[in-house]
Amino acid sequence: MRHAPGRRVPIPVNALTGVIAVAAALGVGELVAAFISPESSPYFAVGSSVVDHSPLWMREWAISTFGTSDKLALFVVMGVVIVILAGACGVAERRRPPIGSIVIVVFAIVGVVASLGRPGASATYMLPSLFAGAAGVIALRVLVGILDADADTTRAHTAPSEHPDDGTGVLHAPASRRFVLTAAGIAAAAVAVGALGRTLLAGAAKTIADRNALRLPAPASPAPPVPASADIGVPGATPFVTGNADFYRIDTALQVPQLTTGDWQLRVHGMVDNEFTLSWDDLLAMPMTERLVTLTCVSNEVGGDLIGNARWLGVAMKDLLDRAGVRPGANMLYSTSSDGWTCGTPVSAITDNRDALLAIGMNGQPLPVEHGYPVRQVIPGLYGYVSATKWVVDWELTTFDKAQAYWTSRGWSQLGPIKISSRIDRPSSSDLPAGQVVLAGTSWYQHTGIAAVEVRIDDGPWEQATLAADYSDDTWRPWKYVWQAGAGQHRVTCRAIGKDGAVQTSATADPVPDGATGLDSRTYSIS
């Protein structure tokens, strides 16, 4: 009868066999996926499936807690869970073989299911997970086999009275040189294979070279110059134009799609008179429009920073719809990104003469890869989840009662107009000396415009703030307020008033289902 070999080796060494085996599995999976599709990667397929099937409250909690680092947080959590489960596999394999191997096979099956659920998946998408599972089981069995042999050798050559025992009844046989070398070799191979797979999967070099070589065309309709007075002129205040590196990023793409201009095309179909496919060259041949537009994420909390203002260059989306000939009754543009994310936009928001753009440039540069290179949508006045499709490759004209997009199928509202809002940005310190304090912030009400911002100190009256120059109704508007602050603790609150007379409400509401409401406030201690 076989003895329980797991009792002759410390638990951390047993767990290490599982961690190394699963690392080998992940590395092989990444390498095989490089020859099939990035979407077939077991690690990222499972991660994307987690994102897609997470309940709405969890997604909102992640964004409100981690902001634009939500994907990093997911990767960290996944990594910790994988290490724990992998360690458990190693322990189980030595104590109750072949339980550890069975668990790795289950991991592989989960990867197969997740991969086959990705957009455009074919039967070949299961191969990375299958190869990963096989590599993991083989690596685990090899390492466990060496430990079993070492333990048997130690038992055979050690007198019962000499058995190394720490008083717990667990025997501690030293790991052999063969085990150490084999484990180190498998671990190094896992890292090398995984890194090679990641490099091949990313395709970053090709995309970056394509982007670096791109020269943006001059706009036929340039944006009006931005006057110096569009900035409020207060040190530390939010600048009127947000730099590309500082622009918020919220999307579901765990792997940033890597498209070149040669890869890209846009299919236009559905309830149209003329279906067509637009190539990159076709897009460049059209007149370009340049506009400054402020984009906002629906997940932005009151006072949050998921908002930015940039100079966009692109083709008027209305021109493309005119070319297609939208049929009567079609009220939704159902757009799809290259990674399968979908978005439903009211056709009326594209055809009402607002500057809705199929954009290729951002702040005088080709779009950054993480912001949709080579082509994305920019539509003023709508939250991003119903407008701002990145890496867009497909347009279908349809109706809201026939199709649901990614976020609307998860409980968000269909139309998503941006709500009037304002924010206090400075001073950032809550402890200030008595005397003159200059408050500064931003306000926005895209495609309607800001008429005024008011500030209240404690429970006092609302007083008018000074606004920066009004650049356009589609951009945010900075403000400042000079406060003669007396000693004590004071609460400062701001609210915006729109050009349509709408006053920012004090009623608080969560972002779900159509954007947060409430008034931003800060408490300052004046001494």
C-alpha cells in the first residue's frame, strides 16, 4: 500500500510544486495563444469573463475604489487567487494524488469555456487552455515524482530514531539537488515562454511603429483657438486641456487591442439603404473636423476625476450616416469595438449637428493605443458607455427594442445624457491659514453649456463664482471664488447652473443607472 509521501516534505515545498506547475501552464498557454488569437489566452479570457459576468455593484465598487487602476487591481487579485489555488494543488497532489492534477485539468476546462465565449471565437481558441492544462499536469507530476523519490530515499537511509521530526510528526527531508535544479529550470522556462508569448500576443511593436509613422491630415474645419482666458489662472487648478497621459481610461479591455491602420476597417450595415465598408484610406480621403470636446464616464462620482477635455480630429459621423442612408425607424447606432464591446447610441445625437466625430487624433497626435488607436468615437453630451466606442470596427443601424449594448444589458439606462455637475479642485490641503483663500474648480454640462457656478460657505447664501471664458457648450468650464476665510472649520460647497436654467441638484444618487448627482463639498480647517 502506498504511503502518504506528502508527510515527508514541508508544506511550503509541496505548495511550491503546484505554483511552478501552474506557472508553466500559464506560460505555455500564452505562447500557444500567440499563434491563434490574444482573446484565446487562458489568463486573459478568464479575466475578461470575470469582468463580463461581474454583478453591476461589484463593477461600480471596483471603479469607485480603484478608479483607472481597476484592471491592475483585478490582475493582482487574480494573481493572488492563482498562487493560493496552485499551492493547494501541489499539497493535494502529494497527499491525495491525483487531486492536484485534477484541479489543474478543471482550470484548463474553465479556460476553454472562457476562451470559446470570446468575440469571434473558433474551435482553435480551446487549444491554448488544453496545452496549458497538459503542461501543468506534466510539470506537477515531474516535480512531485522527484519529491516522492527523495522522500523514499531519505526514509530508506535513515534509521527510525534518526527521522528528522520537529515534534509535529511531520518529517522534513531536505530537497535534493535534482529537485532544486528541475524546479528552477521549469520556473525559468515558464517565465521565458510566458514572456515570449506576451510579446508575440501584444503585437505592440507593430502597432507602435504604425502609430509613429502616421502623420495626421490637416483639418478642413479647425477648432477655434483656445484663449488664455479659458484657463482660470489659479496655480494648481485643473488645466483646460487634459494631456493624453493624464486623460482617464475606463473600459473593459484587459488586453488593449492592437490594430494598425492597415488592419482597420469599419463595416456599416443594418437599417440603411447603402451598406459599405470603410477602409483607413477611405477615411483619410474625407474632410477632417477638429473640435475640443469634454468626455465623462457615467461611473464618475460627485467630485470625481473620470472626466477630461481634449482636442479631437476626425470625420463627422453624420456624413457617414448620410452616405449609408438611415432608414425611417432606425433610432440606434449599435457600434462594436474590435474586442467585442458594444455600445448603443441614439441616432438623434449624431444627426442633430453636434460635433460627433469618428476620431483619429487626440491633442495633435494620433490616438494613443489605450484610447482607441487607430479610430474611436467622440460624441458630445453623452456618457462614454453610450457614445465613446474605442477601436470601433462595426456600425449597425437598428432600434433600441431590438438590441441591447454591453452596459445597457447590465442595467444602465439607454440614452445616457450627461448631467450638469461641478467640482472643487483646490486648495488640495484641508488645513489653511486665515485670510484670503482662492477656491478653484471645474463645471460641465456638455452640449448645453454652463451659465454660472455658485459657492456656499457653511450654511450661508449662494454666491457667484468667477467663470473662465466660455469656449464652447461641449467643453467644461473652470471657475474660481475668492474667500475671506475666518478661523474655524468650514464646509465649502459648489453648484453649477446651465444655460438652459437647470440648477445642479443637491439630491444624491449613485452612478447607476444614469449618472451620479449631488453637490461636491470640502471641509477646510482655518487657523
